[in-house]
Amino acid sequence: MREKISKLIDVKSIVTLSLTAVFGILSLKGTLSAEQFQTVFTTVIAFYFGSQHQKNS
């Protein structure tokens, strides 16, 4: 369990989670359109999971 928590605290995870939160808030406020949110969110998540997959291989 402690190992999983320490993996969540690495820099990529913090950046991914903070970007997701910021773009979610901006989207809810109406500052971003749905298309802009979807593009940014998809890019960030794809990069995060792609780098995690490459790291585990």
C-alpha cells in the first residue's frame, strides 16, 4: 500500500492530477469549451498512461 502511495506522489502524477483539476474547474466555470477540455485532457492522460506503460515494460 505504501508503495502505491509513493508512486502517486511522483512529479508526473502530480502534474497530471493538477492539470486535470485546473481544466475541470475552468470547464465548469465556462472559460473553456468542451472541445478544448477534451483535447487537453486526452493529451495529458494519454501521455501519462503511455509513459507509465513504457516505464513498466
